[in-house]
Amino acid sequence: MKIDILSLFPDMFDGPLGDSILGKAKDKGLLDINITNFRDYSTNKHGNVDDYPFGGGAGMLLQAQPIFDALAHTQEEAAKEGISMGRVILLDPAGKKFDQKEAEKLSKEDHLTFICGHYEGYDERIKTLVTDEYSLGDFVLTGGELPAMVMIDATARLLSDVLGNDESAPGDSFSSGLLEYPQYTRPADFRGMTVPDVLTSGNHQKIEEWREKEALRKTYLRRPDLIDYSQLTDLQKKLLAEVKIEEE
């Protein structure tokens, strides 16, 4: 997957996108991440990329020209590699909420471009360039860099071979529609806190049933809004009924 990022602060991405899982994915050639400082494309002799809004108001807006030209350059470079435009993503508090389902959609793309804003907002004409507008939630950050990092991490880890085990991502919380079941590692007894017997029983059918039930329990207790009863299997309905009785 090719990822382009348009940002005024490219150094912010060095650590998060260069270490751990994403760093290894880049080393394997699974991710090609290019960061462009769109200030480099300003035609203003002072390198300004912002200006006062027409009609007055507080704060400054990002101008259209530097972002238009920076995006045109990154798309030309991608085209030389035979890569299509793909999705162009604007990080904006007014965008739709980003979640696991959206990450799964984005992970199927060959090329993603993130436009990271700053200041009070954007010249509205910039939005003619984008295919998607996303927000992490109902709060405001100082810029789009942090949301871009979060979205790239959530999306890239779903690519084949990025994680050490391709079965890891489908079992994550939210991927199945439920929160993830509790997990344990050695020792089986740590300071009097023991691992549930079923997990050391070797009975894989019982283990899978326990995991299903505990995923339902955690979701029922913490995020009941995630449970879509119409999508549950007969076994899940039975296990959920047991959980409700046990938690009364």
C-alpha cells in the first residue's frame, strides 16, 4: 500500500511510523509512506500557507493553492509508479467518525492520501480534492497529524503479512462486532490469581465456547450498544442469555 501524507510538520511522523509493526512493514516493502510538507509548494515569497477568512472571524485558514499543488505533485509521482489516485482523506472534526469498519474498507485500497490541517480550518475549496472526510470523535485537536497516525496504524495492521499472524486482526475488538475476550499467559497462578481452568483443559471446543461467551459478557457489560441481536448466532443468543442471568 502506498500512503501519502500532506503535512506542515513531517517530523511528527518519524517515530510512530518508523518503529514497531509499521516500521517492520515498511522494511518488508508492504508499506510505502511518503510525507510532503505542503509549505514547500507555497507561491508566497514568505512561504505562508494560511490567510484571514473572507468576511472576518477568529483564526486563520489554510489556503487552497499549496495543498492543490502539493497533491497534484504526489499524484503525478504515484502515476509514474502505475498507482491510481486512490482515496484522498481530509482530517476534519466535521467528518464521519472513523472506526474499525472504516479501517477495513481503507485497507483494501492501494493508495491513500491524508491531508493534515492546522489553524482554524480549511479554505472550503480544498474539499473538492477529497474523497473522504474523517474525524476520530467529537473533540478538536491542534492538527490532523495525530488522527492521520491513528488511522494509518489501524488500517495498515489489517494488511496481509503486516502482523506476525494474519489471524490476529480478525480477532481484535470491534472486528467481530464484539469486544475481545479476556486473555492470559504464564504463569497459570500469579499471586493467587489463576487462569480459568477451561483454558488449560486442552478441550478446544470448550475453549472457543468460553471465549465466545466472555466476549459477549465484556460487550454486554461495557458496550451493550455494539450488540446487534439480529446478527447473533443461535449459540451466541444462548450464551448471552446465560450471561444476563449470571450478571443479575
